[in-house]
Amino acid sequence: MDWRTFAYDIVNSAVAVLLVGALLFAVSGVWPPMVAIESPSMTPQMQTGDLVFVMEETRFSGEGAHQETGVVTARVGETTDADYRKFQRQGDVIVYEPRGNSETTPIIHRTMFWVEEGENWYEKADKQAIGRYDACGETPGEALPNCPAPHDGFVTKGDANARYDQVDELSGPVKPEWIVGTAEVRVPLLGCIRLRTERCLANAGVSGPGATGFGTDGLGPTASGLTVAVNGTGV
């Protein structure tokens, strides 16, 4: 193969990647439009190594979306006639920036319910998802964290996690402006392109050389430029 053929192939490949990226962006409205899953807190709905397509939350929002956010909570999904579900359970799964910090790795979790600033949301909560706390208050270490709600926002939780993100203090109630988008479609194992092969195979239940258990270490950008979303604590 001479250098002209090689250069032609490289240019064609680059153009194809750009066209696919432009198409995905046009459909999703967010960039990057896909995230890879590297921890197990959304299992079994999302597995480590999955690649998830993300869409701007206000596009094609479901019945019962909260005000102008475009997001349907699990609480609303349970009560609407449409029985709104995403990834086998009620409520939208969102990608959000914890505490609105764009410098931290985003989290991908399910929206459970909406709280207003100053609201005592203890009675709204699933008691199994608030751990040892038995009251709302402002005493650190004793009262339910982020209760009363410091501001309006969504209470969120990983499907496999025992507690709400706000109880584990991964984030305060998620403000609409912290949301990157809603998870729409997952492609099993395609995120393994970025992740270590052995760990992905282990999490998928596929035996292989040196396969180990779940991986929960830190995350970062993919080599291909796709954002990697952390799934919280993996509890």
C-alpha cells in the first residue's frame, strides 16, 4: 500500500466518524451523545461496559414530565395511566453533573421524585432508601442529609444502590440545569472498547483469562472522546 492509498483510507475513516458524530449530535442535542458505564450501580438495567445513547432531556419528553424539565420521575411514572418506564422501571434515567460541577465525572442514575426548596421530604422517601435516618433536620450525622431540601431539584438513585444519592451525599437535589440529558438506549458491552477487557467480561458474566469481579475505580474520558459516566457508589 503506497502513501496515497493510506492517506485516502485515513481521510475516509475520519470523514465517516465525523458524519456519524454529527448525525448522533443532531438527534440527541448533546455532546458527546454517548456514555460508557464503568460501575455497577444501575444493574441489571445497565451493565458495566455498556454504551448508552443520551438525549437532551426536553426532546420527546414523556407524559407527566415535571414542568419544563422534560424529566419524568419514578413517582410520577408509577401513578400515570401510561405507566411511564425507562430501562424496565418507572422514571427517567438522567446523566447529571454532581452539585453542578462540570469538572467532575457525571453520574447516570434514575430520578425518583421532585422536591422543593425547604421541603421536608422524609415522608416522601422510601424508608429503605434513607438508611438509618428517621427524621429530617439540620444536625450533621444525625438527621437525613439534604433535608429540608436546600433547593428545588430531583432526588436520584442508582437502581442497584441501597440509598438515594442525596442520602449518600453524592449530590444535592439535582437542579434541572445540572442535567446533561436522559439515557435512551444502551448497547451492551460496546463501552468495553474503552474499558479493560477482562473487567468488562467479568461483569458480563463471561469467563475469560484473568476475569475478576466488579470494577468500581475512578473514571475519565474515553480515548474516542466519549464521556464516561460514573454510576455512583455501586452499593
